[in-house]
Amino acid sequence: RTLVTSWRCVLAGLLVLAVRQPAATEATMSPRVARAETMSVRSADGVSIRYESFGRGEPALVLVHCWSCDRHLWDAVAPRLAKQRRVVTLDLAGHGESGRDRKDWTIPAFGEDVRAVVEALGLRKVILAGHSMGGPVILEAARRLPGRVVGLVPVDTCLNVEQTNSPEEVAGLIGGFEKDYRDTAERFTRQYMFVVKSDPALVDRVAAKNASAPPEIAIPCLRAAFSYDARPTLRAVRVPAHAVNADRFPTDVEANRRHFASYELTLMAGVGHYLMLEDPRRFSELLAGAVEQLLSAKPAR
């Protein structure tokens, strides 16, 4: 298959290239929603996970970032959403301020990171939102939080959970990164992650950030992401989902409905993979709408 076709598989199960944004300014934060003190908790394997919480009220919304990013991906979004409910952001292991001493970089291990944060905060009901690689991560987290997760919001990820990569295809996808990580990450970011209208300065920042990620962590995470098959987990996780995807690549709604407990889709037109960075206000409105739809929907059977 072509690289573009393979990339659709990745989004369905997710690679993601990202950039740490500057902290939210006063203009983007409600005066009633101040940033909480940053806290830490140990994941199942002992790795330290950094997280923070905004606002009050349940179900809480837990935002999970993509590959090579951290909790600051959501800086322009979390304070807006925290006007209605508690919003939690975290750094997955190997990213941001979380520990890097993990032995096996797997999607289930990242799911344990999310579980640890939810349990540390004593959250009884949560909605999990995950961008790109964060999509499979929230599926694994939901599997580990039975009875607590009332909704899922995949963000530009899980475009077609039936489209997976064989071991040979995974090796082919990883090969360029193993040979020349910096050049491959930068070229791939520029070629596939944005649209013509994307801000060139944002493209430059994302490309530079992805190219500077530590290969000893980034490549194993990519391999885990490329290899992930969501279907076995979805058989166990009977939680409704409402995706918010860009229209950069097509979403196969019918394929996803064969596996999710229920699946709805909101498309955000005219942006690339980083919806929350390209148009934070519009994305926040769409994400808030997806959350409200999940809360008003009938429970999945």
C-alpha cells in the first residue's frame, strides 16, 4: 500500500506528531478557572505521571495527548471546557514531565497511566478524549476503568478500526524512522499533517518538535501505535463514542459502528491533524458538543 494508505491505518490506530504549545495566556483562561497545582502519581509499572486538573464537576473530562506531545497540547482548550466541568490533562510516560524509565512502550501501558490519574483524583465518572495515538490509549484506559467511563471522544483517530497493519507493513512504516529519525519525522509532518491553509509558523513548530523527540522512546511508541488493533478491546469496552475528526482523511463511520458500542461523528472542516492548535475556539465548541451528546444519549447495551 502507499504511504498515504498506511497513514490512514495509523490514524485509525494512530501516529501523531505534535508540538508543545506555550502555556495558556490570561486571555484564553476564564478568571474563575485557574490552573491547578501540577501533581504526580505512579503508574502500574512505577513510572511517574504528571497531571493537572481544572474546574469542578462530574463527569470529568480527561484529555489525552498524542505521540511526541504532552498535556500542553490542550492549553487553549482545557480552560474553556472547565467552565462547565472538571477537566484533567496529563503527560503520558516518556512525554512532557512524566518519567522516561519505562521498559516496554505499549498502548496498554499508556492506558495504565490514564487509569492511575483517574484513580488518584478519585473520579467516579469520566469521559475520555484522546487525540491520535491518544485514541487507542483511551480505549485501553476504559478497559481498566470498568463502570467509570461514560463516554469516549476519539479526536482525529480511529478513522477505521477495521484497517490494521501486518507485521511486514509495520516494519516498512518504521524503517524510515529507524534509518534517519529526524529527517523522516520532519518530512512526514510537513507532508501529511496539515492543509494548504495551515499556519506556516505552526507547521514549522510541529515539524521541529517531532524531529527533536528522543528516538529511543519515539520509535518504540510508533511501533506500538502502528501495531495496535482496537477491535479486541472494543469487544470488552461497551461505551458510547462521539468522534471529532478533521476532514483531512476520510472516516469510515459504518466500519466503526460495527465495533463501538455506539459511534457518532462530528467533522471539523478545513484543518489538518492538529484541530485544537489550528482553531482552538471552534474545536472547543465541537468537543463540548460531543460531550453533551454523549451525556444525553441513551446508555449503550
